[in-house]
Amino acid sequence: MLQKLSNLRLPIDFDNSVIARQIQKKVGNYRFVKIDRLSLDSRRKNDIHYVASVVVDGKPNHNLQQYKEKLTQIKQLVDCKVNLSSRPIIVGSGPCGMFAGLVLAHYGLSPIIFEGGDKVENRSKIVTNFNLGGDLCENTNIQFGEGGAGTFSDGKLNTGISSEYISVVLNEFVRHGAKEDILYSAKPHIGTDILKNVVKNIRNTIVSLGGEYKFNHKVDEIVIKDGRVAGVKAKGVTYESENVILACGHSARDTIKKLYSQGVNMSAKAFAVGARVEHSQQLIDIGQYGNTKGLPAADYKLSHRLSSGSGCFTFCMCPGGYVMPSMSEKNTVVTNGMSENKRDSGFANSAVLVGIEPKDYGDGVLDGFDYQQRLERLAFDIGKSYAAPAVKVSDFIDGKVTKNIADIKSTYARGLECADFQKVFDKKVVDGMREGLVAFGKKINGFDKNGILIGVESRSSSPVRIDRDDKGMSNIVGLYPSGEGAGFAGGITSSAVDGIKTALKLVQNNKQ
């Protein structure tokens, strides 16, 4: 009988034999099966260790709770038959679109997935070409293309949501090529290098089940007739469908603006902006662990309530990562972070963000997009190039502009420009970042005295939310807004979960 045993204390260099001895010591003759949960306890720098929950196999024990195996693949969770007059369409192939596609494909509904960018194999080449100094492709870049923005952001899977479908998402990733440690790690991540192949494998599964992809087919219009969705237009062709899942991501500004003009109900929401902060990984390791021997690249998650009442926090932290040129529009500069599976770049980065409310950027529903674009264009204008505006953290706090920024080592591929961030960001953001960085320096020694800020980080989340009802639809019948672009998710896992839930809503609404 499989059961779970919790709170095993393990050394940093543990292996399976160490786990087996711990089990023997704690409960007797039980066979170790697998790790269920693993987290690093570094609260005491002189006593860093892992804490694990493990699955064991043996006779029942009243001190243990029976363990139920999690789902290993997406199941047909709704017992019904579905009959659609036309194939369902999914707009976008990020985590939300992929997992919505998996569910619909398993139901035999042969979804058509429209992606404005290229397939992931070609996308990687296009992104690399841009990083090496080539031209920006506005349809295929770090924001757009198969796999979505998350493909080039480390593949971090930790999430603040609670859902029965999280285990489905993780197991599907493993089934399609991710390492099994994401099933039990407290802070799971796949790594961009591995995630690219996982994304391709998921596509192959969807196609094998009757699904279809249309790459380099940017949806120019969602066709609406008499208050109902009727299909999509792409490359001058209309594709009819009575069910469209909108999974376009938070950077698909033109698509969302077009829907607003067509009468789709949506509202402005809060988001956050700031810059990437980059330190040596060694500084973060020492600050978090006290040493670096035999330990994984350290991460952090920091927040501070500002004297203004707003918040400053770190986001999308990438241990051993890279600061990436993440623009999707020409003559703009946008940053994001990425790590590969081994997290071995020698640098650590994260976004340092300040919360922005609708009152901070305008009265219109779409004014948040204009606010983001203004920052991104100002960042480009600093050097009239895709070099990013940058300043030493210590200089920024002191109100100075860093000289000779080019002499500072950074992972940002398109170069850095000396910048006065007061000419890029509003006073609220500048003051908030300064106060936040000083507070973070009290939590990680040297955080506010070392490192550089690289701007701008403007795409942490969507500035709008598209309304949807209990059936998962907008005020347009058959249009299902989902994922980050619709304002219902914030990361790979939550987007994938929302895609599953949205697809199941579509199935429920069309059952016989």
C-alpha cells in the first residue's frame, strides 16, 4: 500500500540510500518509492538541509495517511458526449492555449490553434538572431511564438493558486519531456533549454489526436455576428467557428484593443512596472546560504510595503539566469528574465516592481497599454537602439547616473546605456524602487550596494481583464477569454490551469 511520510530531514548531498535509512529509522521496514515534495530549508545558515515528503510502500500504519497517486495525464473529467457544428478555435499557443488544446483534442474535437508567431524550433533561431544584433521580428520574439512568453522565462512553475489541475499540468510536462523533479520540488522549474522541446512534444500530441496548428497566422479579427462569435480572420481568410478560446497572452495589445472596439466587455486593472536587477549569483548565494558549497543557485522572493501605501516586490526571479531583450514592437525596449535548467550563468536577476493602479495611468479601459508603451519607447530613446537603459543599484538609490556602464558585466545581450531613470519612470515608481531596494538590502546583505538595474520591465501582467460569466464566456456568446491576456492568470502554471478549466467549460456548454 502506498502511503506518504512527511518531514524527513535530509542533508544537502542526500541520495536514495539516505532516504531509505531515514524511513527505516522513523517507521521501520518500509520501501522508499519516490519523493513527493522537496524544499530547501536555509533559515539557519549553519544548518542548511532539505525537508522532504516521500511515498513509501508497505503494510498500513496508523501514523501515516493513505496516499493517492496524482493524475498522470489529462483525463476525460466530464462524462458526456460533445457535438460541435464546427471545430473549436484557440487563439494563441502559450501555456493556456496548449493545455486548452490538449483537453479539446482528448475529447476528439480537433481544435485549430492559431499562432501569430513561428513554431518553437524556428522561434529559437529568430530570438538568437535578434540577441546577436539582428532585426526585431514583431510576430516572433520572446513575447510571441509557440510556447508563449513563458518559454523564454526559465519555465518556473511555482504558483500562488490552488487547483486540482496543477498536478495534471506538472505530470503532462513530465510526460512530454520535463524532468521528474518538478513533481516534488517546492519551487519547480523546467529551464528554457528543456521547455522548448516539451512545447514541441505537446504540439505533436495535439496533432496526433486530430488537432491542427496554423503558425505565422496572426488573428486580425474575431468575427462577431448578432452577439455571437462566428470565427476568426487571419491572413485574409475567414475560419468559421462557434467556439473561440482567446488565449493570446498579455502582450497582444492590438487584438485586445480590437475586441474592445467590437463591444467585448472588459475593465482596467492594477499591474506593476519597474526594472530588472542583476547581481552576481555568488552574492545572492552568500546572502541566502552563508556559503556556496554543494548548494543549488539560491533564489529569493522579496517584498516591502512602501511608505506611500503601495508595494514594491521582486518578480520572476531567475537564479543563474540571463536578462533578456523582450520587446515585441520596434523602437521599444523591454526586459525579462530567463534561466536554463542548470542555472549556471553566474548571475542572478529578478524584476523589481512597483504596483500601479488604474488611477495612476488614466481613466480609459485601455490606458494601461498606453502607459506601458510610453515607458518602452522612452527606454529605447535613451540610446536610440535596443541597448537597455541601466544604472548601478547604489547610484540609483543615491540619485546619480552611472558613468562607463559598458564596463559592467551583464548578461543582457544588446548592450547597456547610461540612463537617468527619473526621465523614464514616474516619481511614484522611482521613489518606490529606491525605498524597496534599501529594504531588500536589509534582507540580503549587499543587495542595495551591488548590482545593476536594467530597464524597463513593463509586461509582468495584463493591464486589463476581459469579463466572463459562470460558463466561461464573455458577453459575446461562444467567446472564451482565458489566461494572462484576459487577466485571469500570472505565470505558466496558472495559465495552463486556466486553459484546462476554460476548455472543460466549453465542453460542458456543448454536451448533448
